[in-house]
Amino acid sequence: MKLKTLTQYQEEVKRLVKKFNLNWSVYIRYIHLVEEIGELGEAITVHQGDRKAGSGESALADHTDLKEELGDALFGLIDIASQLGISMGEALEDAFRRYEGKLNSLNKKIE
């Protein structure tokens, strides 16, 4: 499977939101994103072995749940960005630059 660019995924999210009339307000989408982040936290807890998977769940299901929850959270985050007119690609580029700058500064202080 060929992966798409972040911009292409953002366009796909916009298309699905429009096609299925998922015109939730930014606030409602944010609340849903928080819910998805909670579900991601639960999946991480199971994945890290801090909590056992439910009866009948396997390690494969555990990994699948983790992947699904990450995808659900990303979908919500991308939809919020789109509603606010923010390019996810540009936002991520900016974040990389900020983190690199912060980490370089921290490294210099440690040396």
C-alpha cells in the first residue's frame, strides 16, 4: 500500500466529512478527540502490559486496537485543523523546527 502525504490525507478527511455530512463544530470535534485520546491511553496501557486485555483478546488484537485508536485520534485532529484552515503538513514542519531548536538549546546547556 502506497502511503499518501499528510496533505493528501487532510484532503481525504475533508472529503469524508463532506460526503457523510459530519459537519461537527470544532468544539464537538475537540470533545470527540479527547474521547479518542482516552481510548488511545487505554490501548497504550494494555500494549505496555500495565493492564491485561479483555477476555479473548490477543496480542494481535491489542496491536490492532492501538493502531485503530491512533488513526481515530489523527482523523479528529486533522478534521479540527481543516476546520480552522490550518495545514497539518505546515503545522508538523513548524513543530519539527521548534523541537529541534529547543533540543539544540537544551544540549548546549548540558555541554
